Amino acid sequence: MKHPIIFVILAFLSSAVIAQDKFAEGKMIVDGTSFEISFPRTENMVVSSSLPQYKNGYPLTKSPTPPLPIRDGDMIVDTLTDRKIIYKVLKDKIEKLKMNGEQLTIRYVFGQDGNVLDISSYSLPKNTLITPKELAQIDKCLREKVKATFKEREYIEFPAIRYGRQIRF
């Protein structure tokens, strides 16, 4: 009687571990980080990572006229920090990621103070070597450590400022 119970427990645990190694379409919670994975008809998958409070969108400007766009050079994002975080988490896979020609796209949303308000999504190849657990580690660190600075005043009109970043391995 004990052997079938142990077998069932081991089967359940091994399936839970395997589930953390690959992305599957639908909702996935990894180390407290919630992802919504979709596989559009392209070579990449989209991993939505928006915080629950932004499911209905980000704050909009209160001005009746749209604000002027932020020009190149007016917004500086600490891309060195995000690259260090990503390379640290993926240190054992960097060479394989380079050989596969993989890239990771991050869609940041910054607040007026330059802190990460949210990361709306990531885009990765469907057959990526990056695991959900690694992406959850990256997500947590990026939200805490990446900052943006603004040179001009146009950003004051934007309560949420979007910024896309692509990292090629």
C-alpha cells in the first residue's frame, strides 16, 4: 500500500519540476511571479508579466491634448544594469544562447520617478533555453534595480512611460 502512494507523490513532484523547465500556453505562477504565456503565429512567444493592478491598462494623461512624445536622448534607461542581471542569472547558458542566436525583448513601463512601474511582457523564441524559473528571477531583479532618468520636462505629462529593449545573446 505504501509503494503506490509513494509512486503517486513522486510522479506529482516530478511533473511539477518539469513544468518549471518549459513554458506552456496559459497562466503559470513561478516563485510568486505570475506569467501569461501565448504562442502567436510567429517564431516567438509572448510572456505577459503585468502586475494585477495594470490588467485594465496603465494610467493615462489627464491633459485634454496628448503630450509631446519623448524624443531620443530625453530618456536614459540603465541598460547596463539589466544586461548584468540577465547575464548573471543565465551565466551557465550564455554560450548556448549565443549559438542559438536567441534574443529577449523586454517591455518596461516606467513611472515619472524613473522606477519600473511594471514590465508588461517579454518576448522569447518558442524553443528558448531560458526556463520560467530563470525568467522569474530576472523579472524580480529588473523590477527592483533598473532605473530610467529623464532630461527634459515632457515626461511629466506621462504617468506611465513605455520603453522596449531587445537583448541579443
